[in-house]
Amino acid sequence: MSEATPHSTAIALLQRNSLATLVQAEIEKRILDGSLPAGGKLTEAAIAERLGVSRGPVREAFRMLDEAGLVQTEKNRGVFVRSVSLQEALEIFELRALLEQHVGAKAAEVATPADVRALKALLRDMAQAARDGDMDAYHRLNLGFHDRLFALAGNRKLTDTYQRLVKELSLFRRQNLSAESMRRYTAEHRDIVKHIAAGDAQAAGQAMYRHVMGSRERTLENYRRQHGEPGPAAASVPPPQS
């Protein structure tokens, strides 16, 4: 029986970590698309069997997902897909609004004509998806629109924070998309791009803030309509001045 060398041990560790990353990505995908519902229990054995891996990478994937805020580990109970309350979802929207105000302003300062053309191409695709009533395509394009603006801002830490917030919001499964809301979002996006194209940082930032806070209010309205409950008070905070 051959003895493990430091080199072979390092390779084994790298392989295990790479596998854990793949397992983490697969579980995350299933959480975000709703296949693994909020509050549902996750078991190492079942997921390991389903994915054809050993329990070690699944255990490491659970740890990474816990750090990402998508699952929670409860002592003596196990690992569960995290549930996000209405109040937490509304707070996430408020934080996102502040982040995206900065990003909108920054994009207006740095966007090139090519960047503006790319944003307008996304707007055209979103408008088509809205006309087609294709909510899945619209949702994907909407994420791409915001991702592109964060890429323009060029702040990795800011982008990482934003992406975590978006994933946490996905755990609060209150769909705001409808034919009417897709048209409204598209109009709001056009307004944002108009200000970015004009290089008006303050107007672009404020348009982004209003856009996200509008999503917050629509989420609250949907909750009240579905549950017949008042829920937290609506926010009427104007965008901070740059």
C-alpha cells in the first residue's frame, strides 16, 4: 500500500474542493429555481445519492451555502433552506436601493457609447419578452441588465454584496411579474438608460433608487393582496441626494 505524499494529498484536497463547489452550485440552482423550497430540510445522504457523490463534498457545500445565506444549520436538527420573512425582504430592497443608486450614478459617469448601446439592446429584448408574456426570459434579462450596471461600476465588493442580496430575495417567493409590471419595469429601465446616456449621474442614481423602491412597494402590495393582511408600512423615503 503506497503512502500518501504531500503532493497527492494536495491534489486530493483540490479535487474535493472543486467537487464541493460543483455540488454547491447545483444545490444553489435548485434553491433559486424553487425545486428545493424555503424551509425544506436538506440531508447529506439524499443529496449525495442524487448527485452521485460522497457525503464530504455535500457537507462542504452546505457550509458554503450557509455562508452565502441560502441555508441555515440548526444544532441537532440539520440543514434547512432558509426562509426570508416579508420584513427582511423589504429591508433587503431598501439596502439594494442605496447600492443601486450609487451604481446608477457611477454608470452615468463611466459608460461609453458602446456600453449604452449594449444596455439599449437589453431593453429591446426585455420589451419583446414583455410583449410575448415570457416571464422567465424577462426575469433573466432583468438580472442581466442590473448585472451589467454593476459591472460598469467596477466595484467587486459592491457586486458581491448585491448578488448575495438578490439570492436572499429569491427565497421570498412573491412574484412581482405580470404583463403590467413588466411594462412598468421596462419604462423605468428606459428612464435609467436615458440618464446614463446623458451622463447625468444624479438623475441616473435617483432613477435607480426609485426603481428598486418601486419593486419594494409592489412586493408589499402583492403580500397584502395575497394574505389580506396590512403588513409593514409602505416606505415613502425619497432618494438621498448625491
